[in-house]
Amino acid sequence: MVLNKQVARYLDTNILVYSIDLSPKNRDKHRAALEVLRPSEKELLCLSSQVIAEFYAVVINSKSVANPLTTQEAIIRIERFLQMPNIELLSMSDEIFK
């Protein structure tokens, strides 16, 4: 019997940021980020709450990005990421501290 086990891929903040960055100077990074966010059926993309918090902090900050999002736009983007198939929000277990 063959199991169809998914391979976990842990996403970095930069992948999320570049996936919404449409600036000409980051066009290649944008395309690469979109490719990462299109996993195969055997891949599971994992996000931590830290990565989500970092994404939010970066994309609303005009010192970090050329075209910052409003807080509402950033929240909508986060919700969209979390609704994508093959995306899993990792939770921290108390077991990690034992």
C-alpha cells in the first residue's frame, strides 16, 4: 500500500510579501513567490503566526514597501492566504516547552 503523504514546506515572510509586490524592480521575485504559492497536491504549505505577524507589519509600513496596504487590505490578504488550499496555519503546542 502506498501512502499519499504530503511534504510540508514552511513559508517565509518574504514569499508572502513578494507575492503581492507588483513593483517592476521585484518582478522576478513576485513571479517566484507565486510559483511557491502554487503547490502540487503532494505539498502542504505551512505558515506560522509569526510569519503572518511579520507580513502584516511589513506590508502596512511605507518604509518597508513602496505601496503599503491599509490595515484592512492587509487583513484581507492574510485571510486569503489562510483560505488557500494546501495552506496550514501552524499552532504552537504546550508540548514544545516540556
